[in-house]
Amino acid sequence: MMRFKLNNEILKYNVFSFDFDGTLDDDFDGTLNTQKDEIREICRQLITHGKKVYIITKRLGPNHNESKKVIDLSKQLLINNIYFTNRELKTDKIRELSVEVHFENDKYESDKIKKIPIIVIHIEDPYWRDLVY
């Protein structure tokens, strides 16, 4: 059962991307992300609504050992499109994929992505949910 309903404003977009570390999962250093279950549910709802969903991560991959955790979660969430930027900023990949909305925990990365320009849901902002629900 869904705990919330996505708003019509967010549902008018068709292409979404999610950062992995600190957004869909705990931070790379192991710091707990208490919002990850909620953000995973947003992914599920977007997929249910027929939206295109990507994971875009700065991790090394896909042949590097740190990619396994990303691949495993993507299978669980039924996300077939994963992009590893190999420590590069995500802006080029987001632009290339014509992403309209990106979910991100890192402020520096969020600020860079906003310059594309697209909608960035910076999940460390206490009011990020106002853009989604």
C-alpha cells in the first residue's frame, strides 16, 4: 500500500533520474539515509505510472566491484537503466538522457545540475516533498 500520492505537477514529466548513494541507498561512507525507503517508493510509483526512470551514479562501474550494490537494487526496483559516471559529475549524462527531474542528495551536484536547467529534487532540503506530493 502506498503511503502517499505523487502530485500532478511531478507526474507531468516523463523522464526521471535518481542518484544512488545518499538518495536511493545509504551514503557511500555507510552513513544511514533515513529517507531511502520513501525515495525507493517514489521510484516504484513513477515506474507504475509509465515514466522512464534511470539511476545515475558517480560510482565506478559496471565492471568494478562497487557497482554490484547498485545493480542489485536496480533489479529490486525494476530499473533497467543504470549509468556509472566513474567519479565525474552527472550533468553530461543527465543532459544526454534528456532527464526532466533528478533526485539528488549532494548540494554541490544539485547546484551544477540545476544549470542544465532541469528540476532537481534536493532531498537534503527540508521542503523537497512539497515538489513531489
